[in-house]
Amino acid sequence: MLEQDEAALTVLYIGGTGTISASCVRLSVESGMRVAVLNRGNNTKQRDLPDDVEWITADVTDEAALAAALEGRSFDAIVNFLSYDRDDAERAVRVLGPLTRQYVYISSASVYGKPVLQTPVTESTPTHNRFLAYARAKLRAERVLQDAYAEHGFPMTIVRPSHTYDDANPPLPGDWTVVDRIANGDEIPVHGDGTSLWTLTHAEDFAVGLVGLLGNPRAIGEVFHITGDDVWTWDQIYTTIAEALGVPAKLVHVPSELYPVVAPDWFWSELLVGDLAHSAVFDNTKIKRFVPAFGQRLTFHRAVRRMLAWRAEHPELTGRDATTDAVLERIVAAYHAGRAAFAEHAPATVDA
């Protein structure tokens, strides 16, 4: 009979310390897998990971260094959170393909066509995003892997998270700066009219779906999105945080198209126009069929209280970022300037 360590599934996470991947690493270890994490070693202190994790240091974009770091190794599954475009995918096929029985590419649900013409979104929803460069890059990588699977059996599985968060990363354009502004009674810009529908998924719930796919030969060649069924309007997202803080939410509704005009260099501006401004509701039937244990344990209204507890324990990491705060102030000021200009030039109301 094999010893437990010898029989355990071996998994390599590339990345492993981010918002989503850290929860996946923890659950993999809890599930009895032997887990290694490969990254450049610059951000491993951001989240505590189990002592059983093996650390491998390499730059995944340096093909020679990556091959050297993994020489003589093999894994039942490799999960790559640090691949963004065609070149990364081609490197994975060359270097990682021979080392694993399953290569899991972490893509993004932003690849689905915007605006969404029919809901809920399924894995067969058309993939195109003319508004978001990040989504187009992820889709190029997907196509490289799908071609490699079709042509010579490269053992790929594609996973598309939607907006996934954890206790240390609130799911807001502006992160902890927004939470601090809400707590202090400052105005918060909300894109559109605040009523578009958005899906939020806690990383611990996402991890159940992802880890459940590892080592499953039926998942080879398949595409999954892994999201919660927790759907909120954006106004509800902000007001839920405010209610947990015990303060009113001072929201101003800003046209999505104004963000890249007022803040063209802000990361969230492009993301708002190309993704967050559109309603996103997902059908999770497929992942539930492959991983029956998958479901939503942490709805957002419960997770908010955990986030605020984390905030209280880590004040040095959850204050305002001056650059982000300045961007949000600029957007709010542009909103008020626009309202004032309209009021000045609007035709007077004529009584009937």
C-alpha cells in the first residue's frame, strides 16, 4: 500500500499568493494534496500559506529559468495564475506540457461578449470583448491552448473566474480607499445608475470549484466559469458595506463613459467600460456537475463583516491610497461640474 504522501495528488501553483490563488493553495493542502508554489518570491508575505507548501523561485516569463527550476519534476496538475497572453500560453505548451497530466489556465469571465445579449451567461456564450484589452489578451491565450489540445492533446483545462475577492481585497473599484471613504462619509462614485447586476464570489468558494477539478481526467479539454450565484446591484454592494459600517452611503451616479475621460490612466476606468458596466449573471450548472461540492457558502453580506474585521486587524494595509483617493475625488468633482453646467444651460421649465 502506498504511503499517503506518495499517493497524494501533486499540484504546482504558478502565482499562489494572490487574491484567488492563496485560497486555492490552502484548500489543496487541506485536501491532502502535495502543493508547490512557483513565483518570483516578491509577494509571499501578503498572505499566510500552510507550512507544508514547497516554494520554488523563478520568473515564469523567463523560459530558461522556468525550465531549470522545474527540471526533473512532474506534477499531476499545474495551475497557472500568471499567464496573460499568447506568448505565455505558447511557453506553457512548450515547457509545462511535458511536466503535467493537467494544465489549468486561469482565464477570466471578462472574455464573454459585451454587452451580454442573453443571460445567464454559460460557457457557450460568445467570447469577444471589444472594449477591454485584458480580456482580449486572455482570449488569445485560451485559443493557443485550445489549438494545442485539438492538434496534439495538450492536457488543458480553462477556468474563468468572474469578480472574485477575499477578506483582504474588497470587490470595489478603488479597493480599501473606497471603504475608508464610505466610513468617513465621503461621496462615492458609482458607475451608471447603480442598478446593473453584478456577481461576486469569495475566493474560498471559488477554491472549492477549482480544487475539485484537479486530477479529473474528464476536465481535460473543457472550459468552466466558476462564479457564485450571489447577484447584486452596484448600489446594493456599496450600501451593504455602509450598513455594516453603520453609516449612510453617499453615492453619486456617474456615466461609465466619463471614467476614462476623467481618469484615463486609472486601471479601473477601462475595466468599468469594458466589463463592470455590463450586467453579469452566470449559469454554474457545468461546474456543479463536475464538482458536486461546489456552491456558495459566503454570500457578500456575510463576507463584508469578515472583511471589516480584517480591516480592523490590519489598519496599516487598509487605509486610503492617496493616488486612488485623488482619482475618486476627480471623478466626483467632474460629476458635480457636469450637473452644475447642465443646470445653468437647461431651458427653463414652462408652466402649462
